[in-house]
Amino acid sequence: MTDQGIEFQLDQILDTEGIRIVGPVSLYWDTPGDACVLIGETGSGKSLVAQSILGLLPPDFHADGFLRIEGKRIALGDVTALRAQWSTTMALVPQEPFRSLDPTMRIRRQLRQVKGSDDRRIDAALSELDLSASVGKAYPFQLSGGMAQRTLFATALVSGASLIIADEPTKGLDEDRAAQSLTALNRLRAEGRSLLVITHDLDLARQLDGRTVVMKAGEAVEAGPAHELFTSPRNDYSRALLQSDPANWSAPAPRIRPPSRTVAELRDVSFGYRAGGPLFENLSFTIDAGEVVAVTGQSGIGKTTLGDVLLGLRRPTSGTVLWEGTAATKATVHRLRRKYQKLHQDPGAVFARHRTIGQHFADLADILGGESLSLRLEQLRERMKLSARLMERSIDEISGGEAQRLALMRILMLDPMLIVADEPSSRVDPIVQRDVFELLDALRDQQEVAIVLISHRTKIVSSFADKVVRLSS
Amino acid sequence: MTYWTTMIVGRLAQTAMVAWTIVTMCFVFVHVLPGDTALRIAEARGGAEFLNVGRAEEIASEEGLNRPILLQYGEWIRRLATGDLGVSLVSGQSVTSELWYRGQNTLVLGIVGWLASHLVALPIGICAALRPRGWVDKLSSFYCVTMASLPSFLMGIGLISIFALSLRWLPPAGFRSPEHLILPAATLALGLSAFSIRLIRDTVREVNGAFFITFARTKGLTASMALWQNGWRNAAIPIVAFAALQFAAVVDGFIMIETLFNFPGLGDLLVSSMLARDVPMVMGAGLVAAVGYGLVNLAADLTSLALDPRISQRDQRRATFR
């Protein structure tokens, strides 16, 4: 291997109790501009691998192995030596740009903090990423999610790092913005920076076409160039993971639905926040039992707000929302609330941290009565294949997939007629995503539940929805 | 800058409304208190032994206390419009000059006590935050709980008995020299710091643990540089807001300490004139306290505005930076 190559050999990562949770994983980059991509389910240890390279593992975690970069061989146990590489040989492009940028500092000053940066390098990096120079004067909150994400790429570009570690660079971004992230990553490669990308966006992994490593339960189960791995996966898990990609979902069998009763209807509904113009105007559509209506459009266009209006959580500025044919006034909403429910984007946010999942379900006794509660709980738990032990845990002790199933199960306890599912899979990995959609699919078929799906993934929408409402500005 | 002007004008109008409400309430309270106003004033002027009904009636007619209440209220408001707060019914002195003198004293005591509390609280709070569960953190937590649960008059009595009566280092009461400030200011500072230390600690700890600090370090900054460059402004926003609120509370929440140390400030004045039914003085003191409170809060908001771009720049549309 030449001096230009980078080699990473992780033997193991031990947690606070000395238990091996990740490893072995080995990665290499032969020439500058190569990309390694880690894919796999949430909790498979992808992020820990990235943290072990950067010397950012949680306190009391320990990594064994080494990183060879720019002719230096650094032990992964030597955190100080790893951190000394920050911004000179390695740079991080974190996820969640708004948590990573100082909210009270202008962008240019934040870029200036990068070791060895100057205005010329910053201007070059901004223009390379299609950001105007005026972005330097902005504070983070004045940027859109996609622009904020690109300023993080600019940070890496300004640095002299030859290895750039990008953690979930498309998380929570809509398709246009995800495409911008891909472009940015490719520009970094064109500049001769090697990439380690951690993602569960399979589209991104395919398009980066680097050395792709599939991780499961801390281990690398398969590795190979993306074009080989995606066409002929050898490992069972890899195959399951790749098949769960919405791109591989089978086209829906044309469904012939007998005309059924209308569960909800919007008549000439407009809504706008007091500051700024209307988000949407004169929207009219109906939602029948067993029907899936998809609401699509760019981030920030008002999809979630439309869902809230439909659920009676916000009053429309004009027009009427009808539930079962009657106007959704305060009294109607109160009477029918349990039949009209919402599945949130982030399942972690709907359960309180300090209480067990079981306690959350016990709260439903106020609505359902104690006896029917425990009966229904058992039935649904069986049907959704959730273990009884989960009830004793808190949200931090279960996986993202389990959390989303439990969130859905809690809604089903109330026997709903309509569920507004707000990006139900944007924060979960592909396997959980398919799982969630299979459950929703079964619900509409077997129980005639009407579903309003808020999503920006065209593939998901086209294979799942009966009707599409597209919001545009 | 439009945001600033709208806010300042709005806040000043608000302050005026609050001041008017408070003054009116003072007026109402003095009049609904049981007992005869003229009699009390006569007592305050001449002492209880020379008190008789004839003297009280003389005072009532001299000062117009028999006039309808609304008329007296209207008269006071009308004079206020010309900047005249009237004269004390007890001493015959101008209310304005008395308030000026007392107000300065209160302000000096407030500033000294408030500054002292932050000189203590800032280093302790920051040290405790940087080493959570270290000895500074544990000790300061004990200190805060103790001080917060100790009423300020007990603390004041304790300080007087130790430093004034036993050790004789400091004067116990009054205000004739700067030394007189030490004990009341210390009482005040100890009470204030009990709350601000915890707030400073929690804020600094949260900011220090924020991911943008870690990210700043991956740019090649040292830990202390990252905390300094990206931390101080973020931490200062809540700390300054709380400090200003504490100062505002000091300006009018002074009655206990001033009474205890016989300190010639506004709080002491308010109590004594309330007891004597000195209506113009009560209303004047109420007015100054309310306006002071409003102005300090305005200053607090302006500081937050200067520190936090999310408030001052929110009108700047995202579209500007496409």
C-alpha cells in the first residue's frame, strides 16, 4: 500500500462493562477520493465505528486496532493522538446540522475556526458547494436544513483533512436536498478527500459506489464494491436489507375498492401563520375508510401543518374540516378524538424518558377502562410481535424499530378510523421502514383504517398511496 | 433596527401602565387600611402624647383630606403630569428630594450587593459546571441549599451579631460611611448567589456538553478555546437574563434588609410612610419602584437582544441567503 492509502483496522470496541459490542471491521482507501460506506440497521454499531476513528467514543468505551493515515500509524486506544489529527488529517461532517453549528455565531466565523482556514479557502469552499458568499454572514437559524448541511461539508472542505467522516449526511432531508448532499460528497472526492460515509440511505450508498460494508449487530457481515454488493448480495442479512429499500418494493397490485364511507373531508381549507402568507389555500379532498392519501411536497411547505389542521389541532384560517360528515368543531373533536390519531416522525419523542413503556399504556385505562385495556394490550402485542418485556423498559432501552411499533400499537389500542402518519420512517433504517409500511398496509386492508401519509419519498408514495395531494408554493 | 425601536417604545408604554396601576393600588390600599388617616399623620408629626381629635381635624382640613377620594386622586395625577410629587404630609419636605436621596442609597446598596453576588457566583458556578460532581460542585450545592432555605432576616441578624456585636469590625445599622454598606450588601449577596450559582452551573454545563462545542473541537480548537469561542455567548444568554431579573427584584424587594439594618433606602421609606399614612410619599415610592423595575427589565431585554441573534435577526428572512 502506498503512503497515500489509508487503512483502518478495528479489532473491537468494548463498552463500559468490558463487553465487546463492535468489531472486527476493516476498511481501506487505496487512492485519495475513495469512499467507504457503512450501511446497516440502527444500533448495528455504524456510528461507534466512526467515533472510534475520531477518538470520540463515549467515556469508558475502549477501542482496539489502528488507523494508518498519511504515513502515521495511530493506535485506536490513543485518543489524544487521534484527536491531534482533527482537521489536519481527519474531519467530521456530523448529522443534525442545527445541533452542530453554534446558534449565536455567523457562518463565516464558524468556518474561520477550522485550523489553517483563511477567507480565500472559505470563499472557495462555499462556491464549490453552491453556497453564495452571503451565507457567511448568516446565522445558522437563517439557513434551510439543506444549506446548513452544506455548510458542514464546507467545514470539511476548508480543512486540510484527507479523510472525511460523514455521519448520516442525508438524514431528514427531502429528495432534492439529499441529492445536494450527494453532489457535495462527490465534490469532496473530486478534491482528493477520502470519505467514510455512515448511512441507512441505500440510494446514497448505491450512488456513491464505494467500498460498501454491511453491518449487523456490531459485525461487518459483508463488504464489497457497491455495484457488486447491490446486484448480488451473498449474505442473508444484506439481501434482506437491500430488498427493504423502497426502490425494490413491488409495485402495488391494482386495488379495486368498493366505494366506502368518507372518514374525513377538507372543504376549501386554507391556512397561514400570522406572520407570512398562506401555507396552502383552498384545499379540498376526501379520505375514505381504508384509503391511503399521501401528502407530499418540499420540506417546510406545510405538510405537517396540513396534518394538524386535519386532526383538529390547528384551526384553518378559512374553510371547513369535516369528521364523519360533521364539522370538526370543538365538541366533535372532543367526541371523536380517539378515532383520529397521529403517528409521529420520531418515535423516541412520543414516550417520556423517565417512565416505562408499560406505564404509558396503563395511562390509556382512563379512556378504555382497565379490563378492556389489558385484554386489548395482549391481543395487539401478539399481533405486532412485540415481547412483553418491552413494557418494563424505558424508551432509551429499546431500538428505534421497536419504538415505532410501540407508538403505532398505542394508537391502535384506541381503535382509530384515521391515522395521520407524519414521515413515519424518515428516522428509521430501511428494514424498520418496510416493517412500518407493512403494518400500515395491513391496517387499511383488514381494518379499513384511513391513512394520511406525509412523506417526501416519491417511491414510497407511489407504491403505497391511493391518492396524492401535492403541496407547492 | 426597527425591531429595537418597536421593542423599546412598547416596553416603555408597558412600564408606564404598570407604574400607573401600582400607584393607584398604593392609593387604594392606604385609604382602605383601617384607622383614620389624619389621626395617624397627627401622631407621626407630633408624637402619640400630644395626639387629640382637634389636632387631627385641623390637619385633615389643612391638607384637604376631607375632600372626596377621587378628587384627591385626580389632584395627585394632575400634579404628577407637571412633574410635581407633592410634599410629605408628615415632614412637609418635598417628596421628590426625599425619593432622590433614598433612591440613590437603595441603588448603591443594590448594585454593590448584586455585583458581589455575581463576583462569587460566576467563578463558583463555572468551576462546578466544568467538574460535575467534583468537590466544588458538591460544596456549592450544599451552600446553595442552605442559603436558599435561610430567610434573609435571619442571615442579617447572624451577620450583625457576629461582625458588629461580637467582633465589632463593622457598624450594625444606618448609612453614614461606606463600611455601613458591607453587612446589608453581604446579606443581599449571599441570598442572591444561592440561586444564581445553580443557574450558572446548569447553564454552563449544558453549553459545555452541547454538540457544537465538540464539533468546534474537531475543527482543531482546544477544549478551552472551543468553550471560550462558542460557549460564552450561548451561556451568557440565560445567565444575563436571570441576573437582570434578580437585580430588578432587588430594586423593590428591599424592605426586609433595609428595615433590619435601619438603612435609609426606598424600602425603609415605603414602610415608614405606609405606617404614617403619608399618602404622597407612599405613592411616590411606589412610582419609583415600579418605574425602576420596568427600566431594569427593559435593560435586561436589550442585553438579551444584543447577545442572541435569534431574537434580533429573526426578521431577516431565510430567503436572503439562498
